[in-house]
Amino acid sequence: MPDFDLILFDMDDVLCHSDKAYRAAHLAKLTNTSAERVRAAIWGSGIDAAADAGIISTTTYLREVALQLGAPFSADQWLEARKASMTANPQVLELVAQVRKSYPVAVLTNNSELVGDNIDYLFPELRPLFEDKIFPSSKFGAAKPDKACFLNCLSFLGARPSKTLFIDDKPENISGAEKAGLKGHVFDGAEGLSARLVAEGLVEPVQVP
């Protein structure tokens, strides 16, 4: 058997499809603002990045977004829009199910504690596959592609970087992982991931529909 301590997966646009445009539009309706204003408040202001890196708490995050929007804004609204914008990727989840038969698997996603604390509502398909190993970057005080995010996560799990394969759709995150000593795979679809997992000896050859 190949010598791997861990197979580590990104969440958004790997384990699920994540539609930020839909999410912004959904939040705009809930807060009676515009999608452009939502995008500026959450992603354009740096607030989201700060929450992902664990720099600010959920309470601060929600307060700051409300100030940016100039409208009342609640965790329930945020979670409703987040869930509505996510669609599970069944082909990738099936590959995870195969991998976990023989190797430890975990999730490392650039997200805040708001996602980590509510993952069973947002993405209930994850728990049966990853159990308690579903981590937002905020837990580790840094966000991908910062090397500290990867190294802190692996230290927590007791996994060696050189014996960890990380899958992410963003090349810059794979570059960060490789700088931290991990093996990386840039995700561009279930077929390519299946081929990489087969090449590494992590799963048996299968036909991905």
C-alpha cells in the first residue's frame, strides 16, 4: 500500500459547487440591498478574508458586514444564502468514500468559524465521510495559501507533510501546500482527480461517469 498519512480535500468547488454570484443575489434579497453591495461588503472589504484567517470572530464579522451593507444582517441570513449556493459533487464524494476505506481523509477549507460551527446544516453529506475532521482555516489562525494554515492543520492531525496529498481547485493554494512540503493536485474535475488517485495507488481504477 502507498505510504500516506492523510488525503486532505478543499471544500468549495471540489467537494461541492459553490456559486458566489447566486449567494450574493440571495443575500441581496434577504437584506433588501443589491448583489453588488453584498459583494463589496463581504469580499471586497477584506472582512471575509479576515474571518477565514481567524483574525476576527463571527460576532465581529456579522457586525462589520451589517455596517458595510447599511442593513440588518444575521447569521441565519448568511447561512441560508451560503447553503443555497452550494451543490454537492457526488462524483467527488464517491471518490472520497473509496479513499477513506484505506486512508485517513480530512477537509481544510478557507472559511470562518461560522462555516465550521454549522457544517452539518450547510453540507450534511460531509459528516459521514469525514467525521470530525472538517476544518475551517480560521481554526488554524491562517488561510490558504499561507504555509502556516497547512502546517498547523497537519500538526493538529499528526500527519507528515510529505505523506499528505492535498486537493484544491486553486493553483495558488496548491503552490502554498507544496511549499509547506505537501503533495498537491489542482482539481479540474472528478475524472482528473480519479486519475491522480489511481496513479497514487489510493483507489482502484474506476470509470467516472
